[in-house]
Amino acid sequence: MFNKSCLQSYGFWKRLVLCLIGLELVYLHYSGLSLHQLFNSPFHYKGLDPSYWLMESIGLPSIFKTFYGIIAFEIALFLSLLLAIVNAQKTIWTIVFGLLLLSYQLLFNYKLGYHTHHLFGLQFALFPFYFKQNKALLTFNFSRFMVCMTYFMAGVFKVLGGAYLQPDNLVNTLQSQHAAYWYFYPNSLRIQMVEWCMQHIGFSHAVFVLAILLQLAFVIGFFTKRCDKLLAVFLLVFHLMDWLLMNLGIFMGMCIMAYLFVMPRDLTDFSSTKKT
């Protein structure tokens, strides 16, 4: 059991975030979404994002030419994660892991066939630990601000697009989102819940508006930190709703960022991480 001083330790929070990211990667493997499990995918997504074109130009997707190349990349990814956890005092292994993780995220979308953003939430969570501890306050505040801006702007765009004016918006989204799930698991609890929501348009619309309000609430984080714990709850509730209703597998990846709103700001050095 950790004592109270452990929660004040920079090393504790760094290792906690790294371990949670590791669990997310294990979950992807369990879900059949590791890179080696996408080896036979015919997709080569690039879209308009310049990062994918840059990745293509430097030849990063060439690791998919052989199955063993992908395995070697994934071993390097997990090995760098392990080294970053063990040598948490050193930023070099965290940076190496972060670069490999970013490459993993780009390759994941490249072979999946479309852009998914949930893995990039891991970068928001990891960013403060790329720097020395004496820069911690600045980097944590920057990541916290970026998270607030991301969620707030997502709500703003929904408002500007008039999505809240369409009572059947969520109903239509549920119908298209769960088409495959409906086919394979027609009697599942999630499908029963979705069908109930589709039959009660007023309730579905209220949930959709609530989701927008949860996102807009992050504007509070621009002006004060007094409500940070509440914003952490909002973030968890938002993605829990996403997982329950939309079956979006981004729950863990995005929720790791919640630590930015609950972590103490007066962190001590690594030596304060003790067990009792």
C-alpha cells in the first residue's frame, strides 16, 4: 500500500501513466488491433493529414512488408516502455517510447483505413514527461490546457453545426454506428439498450445535448483550476457514455488524460515514492 507522500511524487505519476498506456496497448492486442494483427489489411490510409504523407515519404510503412518487421517494431515499443518505467528518472527512454508510440499510432490508422484519434490522447498524457522535472509545472499546465481546448472546441463545432437542433441526431448515429454489431450480436445487452434509446427520441436527444454540455464545460479550465476534479469527472462520464452507447473503444486511451486534473501540482522528486 502506498503512503500519502507517494501521491506527491513525480515518479509515481510518471510510472502510473506509462503503466496505463501499456494496459491500453495490451487491450488493443486483446481486441485484435495490434499492428501484427492488421498485417493483412489492404488499406493504406493517408487522407489530408500531412503526417501520413510524411510517414509515407520516409518509408515507415515498409515494416509491413514482412510480418517479422512488425513483430520487431512491437517488441521495440514494449521494450522502450519497460525501460521508461524502470528508468523513470531519465527522459531519454520516455522520449524514445513516445516517438515509437507516435509511429505506432500513425501506422495503426494507416492500416486500419481511416483516422482514429483516441490513441493521440495518449500523447497528451505522456507529453509532460518528455521534459525534466524542473519543467513539470509548465508542461503539465500546457497539456491540461490542450485537453481543455480539445474538448471545448469539439462542443463548439457541434453547436455551430446545429447538431443539437436535430432531435433524431443521436438516433440516426446509433443506427449507423451499430450496423455490424446489430448483425453479429442482435440479442446483446448493448443492442437492447440502443433499441430502447431509438424508441425514446426525447431521451436520446437529452443525452446528446448533455454530451455537448460536458464538452463545453471544459471552458472553465481556461480560467481556473478550482473545478479540475469536476472536469476529470466530466471527462470520465463523457467517455463512459461513448463506450456504453456508441461502443467506441477509446475509453481507456482518452480517460488516462484525467490525471492532469487530479494530480497535485507541488510534486516532490523520485525519492518520495515509498511503500509501507
